[in-house]
Amino acid sequence: MTTDEQTSSLKKYRVLIFAIAVAILVVGAILIAVAIIQSQAVTAQEPEKVNALANSDNECVVCHKRTTPGIVEQYGHSTMAGAEVLCEDCHEVDADYPGASEHEGTYVLNSPSSAMCDSCHVSEVAQFKSSRHALPAYVAYAGATVLTPEQLDEYGAVPEGSFNPDRSRNALYHLEGEAITKFACEDCHNIGKPAADGSTGQCSKCHLRHEFSLEQVRKPETCNHCHIGPDHPQWEIYQESAHGIAYATGGDEWNWDAEPGTLTVSDLPAATCATCHMSGFGGAGTTHDTGDRLTWYLFAPISERRPAWQDNATRMQSVCSECHNENFIKTFYTDADAAVEAVNAWVAESNEIVQPLKDNGLLTAEPFDETIDFTYFNLWHHWGRTAKFGVWMQGPDYVQWHGAYEILHDLAELREMAAEKLEAAGIAPSAE
Ligand code: HEC
Ligand code: HEC
Ligand code: HEC
Ligand code: HEC
Ligand code: HEC
Ligand code: HEC
Ligand code: HEC
Ligand code: HEC
């Protein structure tokens, strides 16, 4: 080998070694980058919620880990289990307690009543009991005659309870029969059903047992079990509102577990059902009285103002004002009030159309046995309410095509039906 040849092969080696070194550096850098990204992903994940019951030697827990592991698992991850609230605190009662059943050497309630929660959550239970979610919801299908004297007092004390303008839905309950209504009216309205011990309501209709999760109860899907459908489509309206769109597109990132009473716009950047109606937000304190921020009886055929409606408006508007300016909110309320009056006028018109039939005995005594009963009912119960709810919760399609348009259609049909009935009876329609 000449020296020239030696230097050239040395050069080749140097190039080769350089190339290998570069390759090692590049691969190393990639590996380090991947490791960093992975470690960041791990720290960004929520810390695993601890199972407070993992090592419990409580006898209910030990045995139920075998018989109903799902319940123990759920409850183990709740804040209450972490705060050492026991199965017994909700379930265990004395032998003579109404509804008690004998169980493994003690007595339990299979379905703990709100009286059990009341021993620790006095204000939530009291607020709940003064809302329409309590006895008014139950009376709406069962009637007030089934209440005990104490329950009658409690019902009378709900400011919105005695406002029960229409009994015809009660009539539907009886018409349809128990085989159906057990799965219909009762499923929703039992939120206010009294328990065997006389205490009111089923907290677990919203706080799905046994997790008692704030995230679950704050999300609008919780409310949509009941606030849905042609007569109270609050869920559908919410979905098409700006608030609902913000929730659907960004809600995964929101801080759902913030301590109650501390919620701000950085936790929830747009409103949910709970934000506007229940959560402590802005100047409004957390409440289980869902009527506390409302100004109208929107569900009524013809809406009237609620007692103390100005105070209620102040509370609701203090929620809005965390995200909207005062002028925007005042204008919105003025416009929405005018829309309620417009719907009221249409429903009043439907009453005027039907009145001569009532006066002349041309409607059958039975409710819901002829087409006109349904048209007259749908006009306010579906379309009138839908239009009003759509206005207040920003669902333009519900104000328009499921609202005002259907009202106009039903008014036209009612006029025709009424004229036909009067004509058939030989009575001249009133001059109009
Ligand atoms: C030795 C085992 C054991 C112990 C201890 C035990 N349970 Fe149970 N429990 C069961 C079994 C088995 C069932 C029936 C499960 C089923 O039907 O699937 C049951 C059912 C229940 C039910 C539902 C009853 C119904 O009919 O709906 C409740 C509530 C309950 N237990 C609560 C408790 C509480 C509270 C404790 C502690 C005070 C407790 N259990 C202790 C075994 C036990
Ligand atoms: C904070 C109150 C609370 C605590 C604590 C609690 N439960 Fe319950 N539990 C309820 C409520 C409320 C219901 C009824 C829900 C319903 O009927 O829909 C229920 C129902 C049940 C049932 C019957 C439901 C079914 O599907 O079979 C069982 C069994 C039960 N609980 C076991 C337990 C056990 C075991 C513990 C402890 C690990 C426990 N519970 C702790 C409130 C509680
Ligand atoms: C023995 C007392 C006791 C009973 C009975 C009880 N709770 Fe609680 N509850 C607590 C405590 C303590 C906390 C935790 C407070 C905290 O740490 O923020 C709590 C928290 C809660 C929370 C908030 C959970 C969270 O993540 O912040 C809900 C919801 C709740 N309870 C519902 C109920 C319901 C519904 C019942 C009846 C079925 C009930 N509780 C019965 C003591 C009780
Ligand atoms: C999907 C759940 C659901 C079903 C099923 C249901 N309701 Fe309701 N009902 C509601 C909700 C939610 C409201 C409240 C609407 C509002 O305030 O805007 C309501 C309101 C009412 C009201 C007006 C409140 C009052 O006190 O005057 C009556 C009466 C009523 N329902 C009776 C019935 C009857 C009777 C049935 C069965 C034939 C029934 N409901 C079926 C959820 C339901
Ligand atoms: C209509 C649905 C609904 C019903 C019914 C309901 N809750 Fe709640 N509850 C909520 C919501 C939503 C929150 C969270 C409020 C917030 O955003 O801070 C909550 C929060 C709570 C808290 C935590 C409050 C705090 O300030 O720490 C307790 C305790 C509680 N509920 C108990 C009950 C009890 C007891 C009942 C039955 C009497 C009940 N709830 C019925 C929806 C409901
Ligand atoms: C299990 C069914 C059910 C669930 C779940 C439910 N509601 Fe209701 N809600 C009702 C019924 C029934 C009424 C009407 C009661 C009556 O007949 O007077 C009602 C009435 C209301 C009202 C009107 C109160 C008034 O004074 O007029 C508001 C607001 C409301 N609910 C908000 C909510 C919110 C927010 C949620 C979810 C966090 C929710 N509801 C979950 C059944 C339910
Ligand atoms: C941006 C705030 C906001 C959101 C989000 C919101 N609501 Fe409302 N809601 C209102 C206002 C405002 C009214 C009418 C207030 C009045 O009467 O002054 C209303 C009215 C109602 C009523 C009618 C009560 C009656 O008089 O018949 C019910 C029921 C209701 N909301 C339930 C819900 C449910 C369920 C959701 C979620 C699916 C929801 N709301 C979302 C603000 C809101
Ligand atoms: C937590 C924040 C938050 C709260 C509370 C809130 N909003 Fe909104 N709102 C928003 C966001 C975000 C939008 C969509 C963004 C936009 O339109 O600029 C919006 C949009 C609206 C719109 C539609 C505006 C348009 O230009 O189409 C109306 C109307 C409205 N909100 C009314 C209300 C009322 C009334 C309340 C109180 C009852 C309320 N909001 C409470 C955040 C909120």
C-alpha cells in the first residue's frame, strides 16, 4: 500500500465513522424526544382517583365486593368514601324504620330516602324540597289527594307548587293506565315521589348512584333524561344554542370537578343547564331550588309572572353577566319578555275559538277522545311552550318551525273544526 492509498482509506474510515456517529446522534435525539413527549403525556393525564375502599375491612364492603362489586368500585372512587362516609350512613336503619328490611344481622333501606342525606346535607335537601322537582313533580301525575297532612303543608310551602294550572295531563295518566305510565310519567316525575318514611324525592335521579360525581351531575346529559321531547325540549334547544355548541365541541377540556361554589369561566367557558339553574356562579350561590332564578311560569298555557320574580331575575342575570355585558342581557330579557307575550296572545286566541263550543256543550265531557282535544292541547302544550323555551334558551328552530309555525297551523285547524261543529249544531259562528 502506498502512503497515498493509506491516507485515502484512512479518509474513507473517517467518513464512515463520522456517518455512524451522526446516525447514533440522530437516533439518540429521536429516542430522547419520544421519551420527553411520553413523560409529558403522563404528567398531563389526571392522577388516578384512589379507591378509598381498597383496603377496607368494613363488613358491608368486604361482602359486597363479592356480591355487587360494581357498587363498591363506584362508591370507592367517590368524594364521600374519601371523607369516610360509610355504606351504613345511608343504608342502615332501626328495625322499626318505615321500609326497613332485615339484612345480615341488621336492617337496611334498599333505596335510601332523602331523609338519610338530610342528616348531613341539610341545606341541599331543604332547597330541593322547596322546588318543583319535589312534591309538585309527584302531584303532577298522582294528584294532591294522596298526600299526608304534613306533605300537604310541605307542598303548599313550595312557592311554585300551588300554581298548577292544568289538570288535563293528569287525565292522560289515568287514560293511559299503569302498565304504560310506570315507564312514562312516573319515571320522570318520581324525582319528587315521597318515600316510605314520608321524606320527599329521589336525589339519585340526578346523582346516579354510587359515584356521586360532580362531573356527571353537572353535565347536561343528566338533565336530558327528563327535559327532552316535544313538550319540554330543553335538551334539544340547548344542543342548537351557542352554549350547547361550545359544550359539544370543547366540553372535554373543561374543569368539571371544581369544588362547588368556586366555579368560574375558566372552569366552564360557556353555560350548561346546571350553570344557569343550579351552580354557584358569579353572584348566584349554589342551589337545589331550580325555580330560584326564573321569572315566568313558562310551562303554563298562558304564562304569568312568578312570586318574587325580580329577585329571581337578578340571580339569573348575575350568572349571565360573568360572560355577557349588562346591556346585552337587559336587551335579551326585554325581547324575550315580548316573545312570551306574543305566545300568550296566540293561546288566548285558541281559548276564544274553543269557548263557544264549551258554552254550547259541543265538546264531549271526556278529555282526549276527539281530534279537537288534541289540537287544542298541542297548540299550547307542545308548540306554545316550545316556542317560549326556545326563546329563553336560544333554540331558533324551536321558536320557529317547532313553535310559532305549528301554532299558526293549529289555530287554522281549530277555527275550521270549531266552525264545523257550530254549523252542525245550527249555531251561527260569532261575528269576527
Ligand atoms: C355476608 C355478605 C353480606 C354482608 C355482610 C352485607 N350484604 Fe348486603 N347483600 C348481600 C347479598 C348476597 C345481597 C343480594 C345481592 C343480589 O340480590 O344480587 C345483598 C343485598 C343488599 C342490598 C340490596 C337489597 C335489595 O333487595 O335491593 C343492600 C342495600 C345491601 N345489601 C346493603 C348492605 C349494607 C349496607 C351492608 C352493611 C351493613 C350489607 N349489605 C352487608 C350480602 C351481604
Ligand atoms: C351516600 C349514600 C349512599 C352510600 C354511602 C351507599 N349507598 Fe347504596 N344506595 C344509595 C341509594 C340512594 C340507592 C338507591 C338508588 C336507587 O334506588 O336508584 C342505593 C342502592 C344500593 C343497592 C341496591 C341497588 C341495586 O342495584 O341492587 C345496593 C346493593 C347498595 N346500595 C349497596 C351499597 C354498599 C355496599 C355501599 C357501601 C360500599 C353503599 N351502598 C353505599 C345510597 C348510598
Ligand atoms: C354521614 C354524612 C353523609 C350522608 C348520610 C350523605 N353524605 Fe354526601 N357528603 C358527605 C361528606 C362528608 C361529603 C364530602 C364533602 C367534601 O369533602 O367536600 C359529601 C359530599 C357529597 C356530594 C359532593 C360530592 C363531590 O364530589 O364533591 C354529593 C353530591 C353528595 N354528598 C350527595 C349525597 C346524597 C345524595 C346523599 C343521600 C343519598 C348523601 N350525600 C348522604 C356526607 C354525607
Ligand atoms: C320525559 C320525562 C317526562 C315524562 C315522561 C312526563 N313528564 Fe310531565 N314534565 C316533565 C318535565 C321536565 C316538566 C317540566 C316542564 C317545565 O317546567 O318546563 C313536566 C311538566 C309537567 C306538568 C306541569 C307541571 C305542573 O305542576 O302543572 C304536568 C301536570 C305533568 N308534567 C304531568 C305529566 C303526566 C301526567 C305525564 C304522563 C302522562 C307526564 N307528565 C310525563 C317531564 C316528564
Ligand atoms: C336536578 C338534579 C339534581 C337533584 C335532583 C339533586 N341534585 Fe345535588 N347537585 C346537582 C348539581 C348539578 C350539583 C352541582 C352544583 C354545582 O355545579 O356546584 C349538585 C351538588 C350537590 C352537592 C354538593 C354541593 C356542595 O355545595 O358541596 C350535594 C351535597 C348534593 N348535590 C346533594 C343532593 C341531595 C341530598 C339531593 C336530594 C335531596 C340532591 N342533591 C338532588 C343536581 C341535583
Ligand atoms: C328524573 C327527571 C328529571 C331530571 C333528571 C331533571 N329534572 Fe328538572 N324537572 C323535572 C320535572 C318533572 C319538572 C317539573 C315538575 C312539576 O311537575 O312541577 C322539572 C322542572 C325543572 C325546572 C323548572 C323549575 C320551576 O320552578 O319551574 C328546572 C329549571 C329544571 N327542572 C332544571 C333541571 C336541571 C338543570 C336538571 C339537570 C341538572 C334537571 N332539571 C334534571 C324532572 C327532572
Ligand atoms: C344560558 C342559561 C341557560 C341554559 C344553558 C339553560 N337554561 Fe333553562 N332557562 C334559562 C332561562 C333564562 C329561562 C327562563 C327564565 C325565566 O322564566 O325568567 C329558562 C327556563 C327553563 C325552564 C322552564 C321553566 C318553566 O317556567 O317552565 C326549564 C325547565 C329549564 N330552563 C331547564 C333547562 C335545562 C334542562 C337545560 C339544559 C338542557 C337548560 N335549562 C339550559 C336559562 C338557561
Ligand atoms: C360561562 C359563560 C356564559 C354564561 C354564564 C352565559 N353565556 Fe351566553 N354565551 C356564552 C358563549 C361562549 C357564547 C357563544 C359565543 C358568542 O356568541 O360570542 C354565548 C352566546 C349567547 C347568546 C347568543 C349570542 C349570539 O350572538 O348569537 C345569547 C343570546 C346568550 N349567550 C345569552 C345568555 C344568557 C341570557 C345568559 C344567562 C341566562 C348567558 N348567555 C349565560 C357564554 C356564556
